[in-house]
Amino acid sequence: MFFTRIRRNASLLLSAGVMSLVMAGCGSDGASGVGTVPPPAVSDKVTIDNTNADKVLASSVGGIGKIAGMIDGIVDNLPGLGMTDSRIASTTAVSSNALAFSLVSKDCSDGGSISVDGVSTSGGSVTFNDCHERGVILSGSADVSYGGGSYSIGFTDLSATFSTGALYLSDAGATVSGSNVDFVIASGTATVQGMQVEVKNFTLSKVGSGVTVDGSIKTDCMGGWVDVATTVPLAFNSSELLVGGTLTITGNSSDMLISVNADGTINVYLNGALYANYNSAADLPQYNAVCP
């Protein structure tokens, strides 16, 4: 679910394997270059009350977790990410302020291919032609660039198919600068383990030790949209347990506030009144339990 996956997601984007592919920076190909789509109309948003609060809580928290988990899957499983023998992008440090890299076209181990174009010391274009490798099928394109000590990647019509479902991102990008990460999705859909999720104008950011999320989400269970936003960044301890932060879920003239305490316990408020207390993030309502 979202609270248990989001720290891992942000960490993976910083891994050496990702840095070799996700050459991201402040250029137009990274998170800063991702467009926006019209937000959901108020009439398309869910009215949150006691009759659907568990569904909204499980859908919004769990739904973002599914999206984050699939991004993890792309980062973890695609060729070139963390595997020296098959990486499609390799990096060699030139100096403390410079980096040289190469992108290499190749056939994928289980079918399809990866092709590159316009390669230079500052970037290149990557096209995934139904690349089958490590249990993932990937199609779409990415523009990769590096500059000023930062890396960026812009995805266009990225389609990833897993054994558990599929993810489609029409326009997305990532920016990595030091330990800070932004991953932005203008519009995306996912189907995973029977759950259908849509997101709009969604941003996942890691700045220092804090993680924030902002955007709109819809699931088949809710039947409408809600906006989600961290009003206080999510914080994790050395064991990656959630120990702070607040997440607001806003519907049609209604809202929920998820407040995480320093001991990991969670208080949830519905329209300003206490709704429930939970011992940990793992005790929050689960999608498959409340959305059969």
C-alpha cells in the first residue's frame, strides 16, 4: 500500500541503476517539462461521509500505492537498471562536475527491442519497442538528459505490462538532483490485481528525508475523484517506518485528514471530526477488504 511503498519508490529513483537510465535534470525533458491536464470537475468528485469513508481511505491510499509500486517495478525490472551485464545506459565519472554516458540499442531477452537516437554526452532518446524482459513488457519513448549535476527523463506514451496488471502514462517525467527527486504524471491509468486506478496531475517528491504527494485520483470502487495532498511531508525513521506527516483527501465539499504520530499511530479525521485511530499504516482499511 502507499505508505509502505512510497519511501522505497523515492529511494529507487536515486539508485545507481536508475541514475544510469534516468539521466534527469532541470531541462524540459524532466519533471519540469511535464504538462497538465484539466482537473476533475467538482461534480465528478466523491462526497465523503461515514457510508463510504473506508472505501475512500483504502482507494486513495491504496491506489497511489499501486501506482508507486508499478513505478518501482519499472525501475527494478527493466533492462539496464542496476544490471551491469545488460544495462542500456552506462555512466563513467569524468570529474566532480561532469559525467559522460552512452546509450546502446539492443534486443530484449524475451522479445522486442530498445533503440536509441540522437545520443550525445548530454543525453539521447530511447524507444522501447515491446521490450520483453524480466517479466515486464515496455512500449513508449523517453528523452534522457544530463546537465548541471542533475538528471532528467521525460516519458511519452509509456505502457508497462506486468504479471499483476498494467500501467499507462501519457506524459510523465522525473528529475533527480542530489538526494532530491520529483516524479510527475500528467495523466495515468493502471489496472492491478482487479483494481482500476486513474491519476491526474500527480507529483511524488522527495526532498531530504521528507516525501510529499499531490494530485487527483479515482478508482472504480469510489466511483469518482478525490484530490490528495501532503500538508506536512511524510517522515520515516531509520527502519523506514512512517513516523510523521499528514495527508489530506478532498472530495466534493468534504474531506479526510490522515495524521501520522511520532510513534507510528495514525488518527483519521472525517469532515473535521475524529473518524478512527490505527496502530500503524498497515492497519488502515485495505482495498480488497472494503471494495470486494
